[in-house]
Amino acid sequence: MKNVHIVTGGGSGIGLDTAKSFKDGIVIITGRNEEGLKAAVVELKAAGIEAEYRVSDVSSRQANKDLVQYAATLGKVKTVVNSAGVSGGQASAKKTLEIDLLGAEYLVEEVLEVAQENTVVILIASMMGNVVPDNEAYDNFLKNPQSEGAIDAIVQVVKDESDIAYNFAKKGVQMLAKKWATKYGEKGARIVSLSPGIIMTPMSEQAAADHPEQMAFMKQMTPSGRNGNPDDISHAVMFLADDKSSFLTGIDLTVDGGLTNRLPEIAKIMAAQEK
Ligand SMILES: NC(=O)c1ccc[n+]([C@@H]2O[C@H](COP(=O)([O-])OP(=O)(O)OC[C@H]3O[C@@H](n4cnc5c(N)ncnc54)[C@H](OP(=O)(O)O)[C@@H]3O)[C@@H](O)[C@H]2O)c1
């Protein structure tokens, strides 16, 4: 049976680089913008990868159902990488939570239906998820984004600020990998999250254009002395996806050049500068 690898948000950035890293089977990339996906499939095919695209909005339950069921008709759903996402600057707080968090859980539920031995789900979160403090009240909403009123409650907690909503959504994504690991384990399957630091893609280029000084400062503070590239992440995705990593599940892997450890220090410096 042929392996099928799904990469949501596979038309650009981290998702596209990840799609290029699969060495077997068929890769299905998704996104909302058909032109970008078409161009990406041309690029993948030129690199010798069997690839196709589906226009599919991750924040739609039905779209996720259709995507996963279609993928299962092609072979064994072996790897699912959820790289689809928007940053705070790209959408309202509510929309950011619906795409980045709710969409991730819809996908996880649909994949569980077809998961088999050694199926792996890798949810792309963010190091910014690491900056949201633990708090029982909102952690319950983050862990259960489909519970009644959860998204609206988080929008209230973040005071409708989309940049903060992004951080909360990504903390929620990290929590989803932990929450779903047992159910996946019952099928011999795995689920993990991966939290990138600053990776040079269209998303971070937009952030650099919006806040150039802040981004330059973060780079200067990064222990590895550089921003990441998409292949820093796709390399880690391939490590997580490998069957030799079969004891890794329900974890978050932060791939950030060491920056998370310095975020509290950075916040203090920035707060002092604002005074
Ligand atoms: N770059 C970084 O520094 C960084 C750091 C931490 C985490 N991340 C995370 O890494 C992931 C990939 O980001 P990137 O940096 O590679 O940015 P990117 O190039 O903008 O990729 C995001 C992709 O998500 C797709 N997308 C957005 N909303 C979608 C939706 N509702 N349904 C389906 N697809 C959707 C976009 O395609 P369409 O526009 O066609 O829908 C795009 O291809 C995101 O989850 C992001 O939060 C990035």
C-alpha cells in the first residue's frame, strides 16, 4: 500500500520545504490559495516527488473530513503535518484561533479515524506557545477548543489582540499533542507538536516588515546567532516522522536556536525600553 503524506499549508514556507523532504509515496499539499498550490506542485514534481494539491481550509471541519477521506483512498495515511496557520498580523484574534487551534483539532480528529500502525501527526505550533503562562481557567479552553464558548472565552482573555491570540493558539496546539497521544497510541500511531522559533518564510518576512527593530533584536539574542531556515524545521519534522522515532509521542519539540530560554530576559529589556 502506498504511503500518503498530507502537508496542510504545504504551498509555502515550512510546509513546502517539508513536502519536498518526503522520499516515498505521494504528498498532498493544501491551502486556500489555488494558484500558490499549483505552483508548489510544479516545484515538487520537478524535484521528482509525486504530489497533488487540494484547496482545503483547515478551519472547516467538513474540509478536513473530505481531505483525509480522499487521502485514505490513495493509500495508507502515513504522515500528516499541520503547517497551515496565520500569524496575529494576518487575521483577527477569533480567526487566528479558529485556524491555528480549532482547525488543528478538527484535523487531528479526522486523521484518527484512518490512523494505522505508525501513522504520525506532527502539529506545527510555535515557540510563542511557550511564553503563555499555565492557568487552569484558560488552559481548559485551550485544550478543549471545541467546548462551548471556548474560542470566545479565549478572545476575551487576550482582549481581542490577535498577536496574543496567536501565542495562546500555539500553546493550545502543544497541549493537543499531549491530549491526543493516548487515543493515537491505541492505534499504534503517534502525535507530536513542533514549535519553531523565528524561521525565514513569508510569514516571518511580514513580521520583519511590520516590526523591523524587534525582529533584529530577537536575532541578536538568539543563542545560535541566526534565524532559522525552513530546512531547519523540515529536518526536525523528518526526524519526528521516522519510524525509528516510534517512542516519541505526546511531546513538543522546540526548534528555535535556543531563543525560548531567553524570552523572559528579552521581555524585560523590551519593557524597560518602553518606559
Ligand atoms: N515562520 C516562522 O517564524 C514561524 C515560527 C513559529 C511557527 N510558525 C508556524 O509555522 C507554520 C507555517 O508557517 P510559515 O512560516 O511557513 O508561513 P507561510 O509560508 O505563511 O505558511 C502558512 C501556510 O498556511 C496556509 N494557510 C493559512 N491559513 C490556512 C487555512 N485556513 N487553511 C489552510 N491553509 C492555510 C497558507 O496558505 P494559503 O494562504 O493558501 O491558505 C500558507 O501556505 C504556521 O503554523 C506558523 O504559525 C512559523
